[in-house]
Amino acid sequence: MPKPTKGPRLGGGPAHERLMLANLAAALFTHKRITTTETKAKRMRPLAERLITFAKRGDLHARRRVLGVISDKGVVYELFDVIAPQVADRQGGYTRITKIGNRKGDNAPMAVIELVLEPVTPKRKAPAATKSPAAKEAEKAAKAAAEAEAVEQTTADETAVEAESNDAPQSEAAESEPAESEAVEAEATEEAAEAVEATDTDDESIDAGEDDAK
Amino acid sequence: MAVPKRKKSRSNTHSRRSQWKAQVPNLVKTVENGKVTYSLPHHAKVVEDSAGTPLFLEYKGRKVADV
């Protein structure tokens, strides 16, 4: 089901738009490749692909429905008996739009819309798909490990800096002693220190406790 | 006929005109035969021969249109 278009109609009204799109589609089916503005190409694409779907169905009812849009029987014959067999293997995506820059006269963005009539080349995605998730997981694991190491290093650096900002003997103790004894030392100095410094050492001891947890 | 009641000040005129700016196009840088070329993304490119005359438009290795 094509998505309904946003914005105003092309041309002067709904009927004008229908006629323009039908004529563009007819031109596409006769010439296989037409140059038009980007907007018209994009608007015409769903209609043209729908008509090709009808053509692939190929029965009389489908032919009459297409004739309701394109009134030229010659074009409909071309669509049903020449184009439809060529795209029989293709599951949609019958047209290709390529932007080719702006028009000289009014600077309108132009595009080439063409029928994709090449035989379908099956995508060899199966081996690539099986490989890529494993590779992605490996990359993710490596990244996570690297990030974790970085976080640990930063926290350790922060605690070291905080310890240095405190009293000199305490910082020496923090640097020299292992992390487990650090908290004990901090508490000991906290008792000895004054009330102003007690808050700083308290924070430092909390940080040391976090370091212990890791 | 309706006419403006007040003269439009120079400040307002300049403020309006200062909003009219050129947009910088988003270009893709590619190196072809040791030559750096800039092109619009998702657009067909002009293929030139050695003399520099344009031959045709190409997109993803496919000839799209004549110049």
C-alpha cells in the first residue's frame, strides 16, 4: 500500500495530478527511462509499481483496472506482454530513481526514473549475516571491557587526587598502602584531625570504600 | 488603496536583509586517479574524458543519462 502523499497536489487539482501521473507512467512504460523532476518521479513511483503488479497478475480484470488509469491500449499491451515477464522474478522495486542535478532553466531538481529490467541477482547475505553478528558481539565485548577499564582507572585517579588534596601524611598513606588499609587509615586520621578537615576525610573514606567494592 | 502608515526603519530593513544567506552545500570528497573531487551525495556524477569534456552522468557504476 503506497503511503499517502503529504502536501498539495501536483498541477492544478486532483484530476490534473491523476492525469499527469498516469501520463508519466505511460511514458515510462513506453520509453523504459524518462527524465522528470524529482517530485514527479517520487510521486509517480508508487503508481507505476502498482500498475506493474497488476501487469504481473496478468488476467483480464487486472488489465481492465490498468486501462482505467492508462487509456492507451498499446502501452498496456507493452506493459503486460513485454515488461511483466521481465520483472516476473522481482518482488517489488521495479523502478529506480537517480538524481541528476538541477535543471538549467528554473533550477528544479531533476531525476531519471527507469524500469529495473535486469535479471534479479540473488543477494549473498546469508554468510555475511551469520558472520556479522558474531563479529559485532566480539567488538561490543572488547569495547565494554575497554570502557570498564577506563572507568576504573578514572575512579582510581580521582581518589588519588582527592587523597593528595587532603593532609600530606594521609596522602602518603593512601598512595603507599593498599586500598583495604586506606579506609582504616582515613578513619584514624579523621579522629585525630580537626572538625573542618573531618568532612574532607569522610568523603575520602567513602571514595576509598567504593574503590574497595570494585 | 492601502498605504504604509510609517516609514520602514533602516534597522528593520537591514535585519530582514541579513537573514538572506547562502547555504553551504554538503559535499562528498573522493579521490579519483589521485585527483580530489567534490560531489553532491546521492547524485549522479559527470564522467569526463582525459581532455575534460563531459561524456555522461554516472551513478554507482551505472550510466544514468547523457549530459
